[in-house]
Amino acid sequence: MFPQALNECYEVIAFVKTHCDEFGINPERIVAGGHSAGGNLSAAVAIMDGAEIKLRLKGVLMTYPPMDIYTDAFLKDQPKGCIPPKMARISDACYLQPKEARKNPLVSPVFASIDQCAW
């Protein structure tokens, strides 16, 4: 449920960034990534970072991210193999109510402006 999962993702990346030596990683090469809902969260983390400029992500890797959970699933293209629109509609409603709140770019990144993104 929004915003708990998003805040937790941001905090995990911030933790890794501040403990790079322990993880043996380059702090200048951190990328957020995820599949499906994880892709949505990765995009939202990048938008959050655009406002805070704390993580300085190198990029975002997303596969099949739901970028718009405001628009009704029945109004979207339905390619073969996609989640049935009725199921998508239920999933969207479970993530955030009321529907109008789903226009928040941290929920539906498609509504973000380019200057809101960190990269």
C-alpha cells in the first residue's frame, strides 16, 4: 500500500549508498530496478530522488512497470499475455484510494514532469 513500500525502497537504497564499502560497490553506480510493481517503485524512487538529490542514482531499469494506475485498465491496450483488465483494476484500487490520488507521480510515474526525475 502506498506510500509504505515506496518509502522502504528508498530507505534500502539510501542504506546501501551509505554502506558501499561494506557491500563492495561503487556509490556512483547505483541503479534502481524492478519488474512489474518493482519497476513502478524504481521509477518512483528516481522521482523522489529528483526532489531530494540524496541517492544520485545512475539510472533505472524497469521491466513491465505499471506507469499509470490512474487510467482505467479497460481503456488501455491489452496485448496478449497481459494481466486481465478486471484484475488490474482491482490491483490498482488496492494500492491506493481514492482514484484521484493515483495521479500522484509517485504512484503513476507517467504523470511526472521531466524536471522531477533525478536522471
